[in-house]
Amino acid sequence: MPYAVMSSSELRKAFISFQYAERLKSELILASKLVDEVEGMSDEDRLGAEKLLLSFLNALLGEVKIARNVTGVMLFEEVSARVEEAMEKVRLRRYDEALREVAQAISFATTCCQRAANELKVSGLI
């Protein structure tokens, strides 16, 4: 089976995009679990937990922006926008809406990962 010929810079971009997208998916899944946990807490515990959750989401947002800057993949901007929306929903204590935003971010990250994996597969690297 003949493989598509990609330039080394295209292969590098696909490989790095794949790595970032996989890592971000894992972190986004953790974020969704954390949102669930915060929602189930007592009011007394929730305030501190929300601060930690927002700190985690902010760090995750930084990672997404790095991924976008390093790879140039525009889908990472969609992930970023969804994380920012999730942060706003957490601030408003609209946890169900925050979970939907995180789920959309996971979907965009998965799409990015799949596209990169397809490029690597066509090149015979996976």
C-alpha cells in the first residue's frame, strides 16, 4: 500500500498536534469529573473547591493556548473558547452548563486528534 508523502514540517505538525490533543482530552476529562465533584459538595466546601477548579481550568486554558501557538491548528481555539465558557459557568454556579462546555471542548480536541492521527496513518507512521 503506497503512503502519502508529507513534508517533514507537516509530519512534525501532525505528530505534535496528536500529542497535544491527546493530553488535552485527558485533562478535559479530569475537568469534567472535577465539575461533577464541585457540584455535589456542600455550600461550605464548594467555595474553596470552586477556586481550585477555576485554577485548574485556567492552567488547562494555558495549555490549550500553547497547543494552538505551537501547532497553528485552529480547532484548539474552539477548545479554548469552550474552556473559557466553562470557567464563566462555574463562576455563575451553572455546573450543568459548565459540563456541556467541557464536553464540547472534548469533542473539538477529539476531532483535532483524529485529524492528526489520519495524517499520520496516511503517511504510514501509525
